[in-house]
Amino acid sequence: MYEIHGTTEKNYCMKCGKTYPADHIFKSKERVPHCDCGGMIRCDVTLYGEQLPEKTVIKAINAIKNAETLIIGGTSLTVYPAASYVGYFRGKHLVIINKEHLDYPLDPETDLEINGPIGEILSRVIDREST
Ligand SMILES: [Zn+2]
């Protein structure tokens, strides 16, 4: 899994770069958590206006290029550049799981489209797997 928009599970000091787990943030009594060095701690997510992490993006694109099946889930594919990564897919099977039908020109064409909330759909897949 490549988290191109980062994760709130990882946090770091904006001054010295020391990393902190999410637990540290949740247990902090400070309104804005600070590092031992005095720097502000922020979550490791890409905010609007910031660059996506290049190495992670390259890994994600390579994974899409080499995949036989691509499942696009829980997105309207309207936020770029991430939405454009679908264009790198050259595999055989494209599956979309989204609340609403996607009016997005996909090449190759979609093999399967499931319309519903992704959490609900994937929970049902897991339930079926375990029975
Ligand atoms: Zn620090």
C-alpha cells in the first residue's frame, strides 16, 4: 500500500524531523503537540498546496503499471494528480467500487462496477470470505 496523501498514523517534528506515533498526538495534553526540541509536531499527510511525496508516487504508479487487476474504490476520480494515475494501468481487469456511477473516461473500459459505499461493500466481501 502506498499512501500518496500520507497518513495520520505517522507524525514528525517540523524542526528536527523526529517521528512520533499517532498515540503520542492523541495522548498529548497540548492543543498543538510539540517535540522535545520545541518544534511543532504535524501529521505526515500531504495538505492542499503541498507536493505529493515523489518516491511514493513513483512506487504507486509502478504498481499500477504492473497490476493485472486494478480496483478503484471510494473515489469520484476528480482530484488530480491522483485521478490521472489510472491512465498508467495496462492490465486486464478494471473494477470500480464507488457510491455513484463514475462518468470518467476509462481506458481500458471497466469490467465490473459496483455502486455502493466502499466500507459496506468491502465488509460484505470480508464476510463472504470468512464463511
Ligand atoms: Zn523536534
